[in-house]
Amino acid sequence: MSKDSVQDGVVVSMEYTLHVDGELLDSSEGHGPLQFLAGYGNIIPGLESEMMGMKVGEGKDVVVAPADGYGEYDEEAFLDVPRGQFPKDMKMEEGLELTVRDNAGQARYARVESIEGETVRLNFNHPLAGDELHFNVKVVGLREPTDEELSHGHVHEGGHHH
Ligand code: ZN
């Protein structure tokens, strides 16, 4: 099996920039190329699918629609929670980001949308929900994953360890 292009089961190193509404939001500059294991959902699906088949040295502009990025903005994804349900020592303020467990015990991202008296309104939309993502990516390296990386489904070098 040749590993000279981006395909499932290959560790990809890429340089990238991310613009939303013409504003630079994220970039590999300064912290080096991002590594990810292709085909394991390590990066957003709309970007990964466009990168399949790219070779080292190849660059590309990729526009990702909200549905293939961080989702459409969901006007229903709000929840009012009494202030008393949060730890007393938690400094509650608008914009605060937190992780809450839903009824199924699943961890979900949320941020505080507003605070009205004793009611805290949580917004479960990802900060980039509803946004069109403009990536410029360049593949700078391809390699085989280690057995451990393959069994975990993610990269250990240049990623996280656990
Ligand atoms: Zn791991």
C-alpha cells in the first residue's frame, strides 16, 4: 500500500490557516504543523474529505459549509438553568465556557449566553456554528502511524498523550 498521499490510516502533517468572515482565527504558524490521523474523525469532516489524495508539498484552499464544519446555528440549542445548580464558587459571567453533562451522561460544550436574575441561559452551539470556514492547507509530511496510534485512532506526537 503506497502512503504517498493523504488517505485513511496515514498520519498527515499540515500547515494551515483558518479564516472566518475574512478574519484570521487560527493558524499553524508559531506552533508548527498540525498532525492528524486521516480517516478517524480527528479533524472536521468537510476538511478531511477535501484533503484526501493530496501529496506532500501540495496546497489547497478549502471552503467548508457549516453543516460539514461545526454545524448549523441551532436557535433551539439553549437551556435555562437555575444559578443554584452550579457550584457556588463558580464565577458566573456571560461568555463563560463550560462542559456540562447531558441526561445521557455525555459531556457537552456550552457557554453562558446571559444571566437574568437567578437564571443562567446556556448556549450549546459551538462558537463557530453557522460559520463558513475558509481553510488554506498545505501537506508538509506523511508517515505511517505507530500501532499504538492506530489502536487509539489519533496521533501522539504533536498531539496529546494519554
Ligand atoms: Zn492516545
